[in-house]
Amino acid sequence: MIASASYTVIFYLLAALAVLLSLAVVNAWKLLRAAIALMGVLSMSAGLYVMLDASFLAGVQVLVYVGGIVVLIVFAVMLTRSAELLQDNPAPLRKILGAIASLAFLAATVGVFRSSPFLLSAEKAPLRDNTTLIGEKLLDYGAGGYVLPFEIISLLLLIAIIGGIVVARKTEPQGQPFTTGGDEAGEAEFRPPFTQEEHEDELELVEK
Amino acid sequence: MTEFLAQHTPTLTHWLYLSTLLFSIGLYGLLTRRNAVGILMAVELMLNSAALNFVVFNRFCAPATVDGQIMAIFVIAAAAAEVVVGMAIFVALYRYRGTVDVNAMDTMKD
């Protein structure tokens, strides 16, 4: 009885903290504070995963979300100088409309939950370790296995890495042709047909 | 007191209310934020609550399997890829425009 009582207490504690911190994420004026609050929300979610018998997922959540994604977001805040340039306070009308839209979504979804019967299962969680089952499922190529999505997600991550590098790297100033910065053979000898200044001179001549 | 708490352990509906609340807060942030990085954070909140929903249904409707948890792992991987590309786009955009205010990004409008 003590166990289930403490289960209830911990659930409501984690839930209240998660809701308060996520309100801080969407309302904080300073984006770095919002990033730290996001870290808190994701840690609370990890705690909730532990309560749902998903300890492996809780570990993944802390490693990938709290350790990786939040750090990336902090980098994004700093590299775009959002912390000092843009104090994020939206217009009141926008706040009201956003609140109406999200409350309407909340009301609709809660109404669906109240009116739909869920097929609850009376079974207990399996005695075997969840982690073993997840590993077997991920590499199972039979019926109900997940080896194909597993491989596709690795391809997606590779594409994201390459895309991130290509999009975020320094590009040449406008008017210059695309170069690889001297990496390719023969590029050093390559000279554009005319430079930007010559082009402007030519334009002036034409105008005269 | 202990008895009352022990009788009111959270059911499936309570878990679903929690994840819906988190999703709605994320939706509010998505609609009101002006800074693109703030919008990215709101999207992360929504993805996180969706993953939580998968695990909740896994626990209460099919506790002998782990399919919901595997889906949550895929959601986390997709969120990681999304943040990488989003951050790259914002950094490139900041280099060109000097701001990541989504109100200022209306070049195609004129």
C-alpha cells in the first residue's frame, strides 16, 4: 500500500513539475532560460518513463534529449545571438489567439478521451527485462520485427548530419561561383569570367 | 491519507491528460513565439508528449510487448535529426539576414 501511495505522489509531483516547466519553456522572455526549462521538462519525462516500466527509454531520453538535443538548442541560441538580440514578447492579440487555439485542442482531445472506451489490458509487465525485448525486436527481421525502420532511421541520421554541415557552413559571398575552398584539383587556376567589380564597370559603360 | 493515495493511483486517462496538457502547451508556444529557436523548442515539447503517449498506451494496453517503446525511440531519433537540420538552417539564416525573427521572414510575400 505504501508503494502504490508513493507511486501516486511521485506521479503528481513529476506531472506538476513538467507542466510548470513547459509553461516556462513557452513563456520565458530569455531563450536560454527556456532552454534550461526544456531540459527540466525532458528530465521529468525520463522520470515518467521509469514509472511506466520503460527504464531503457528513460536512459535514451537522458542521453539523447537532455545530453544532446538541449545542448544543440543552446548552441543555436548562442550562434544566432537570440539571447541578446530578440526579447521574445509576442503581441497580446497573438497570445490570446494562441491560447484559444491550444485550449480548443485541449478541450476536443479531453472530450475524445472521456467518450472513448480503451481496451485496457489486465496483464502485468513482463518478468523479463524490457531492454532485452527491445533489442530483440529492433533486430528481428521476421513478422513484427523492426529491422527495416531501424536501418532507415540510421540513414535519416546520416542525411541529417550531412545536411547540417552543408547548410550551416560558410558560403562564398554573393556573385562568386560555388567553390569548395580549394579542395578540388585545378580549382586554384580557375578564375571566374569576370569579377563583381568588372561587372559593375561594364554596367556603368552600358548606362553611358 | 495513505489509503486514499493508494486507491487513487493514476489510470490511463490521467496519463493521457498529462500528455495532452503538455502537447497543448507546446502548441501554444508554436503559435505565439517570434523567435525561430523558440518555435523549435515548442516542437520538441510536442514531440516529447507524443512519445510519452506511445509509452503510456504500451504500458496500459499491451504490457507484454515493447512496440510502443520502440516507436518512442524512433520519435527521439527523428527529433534529433530535426533539431540538427533546424539549427543549421537558423545559423545560415542568421548569417544572411541578421535575425531569426519569424515575423521578418516574409521575402516571398512581396
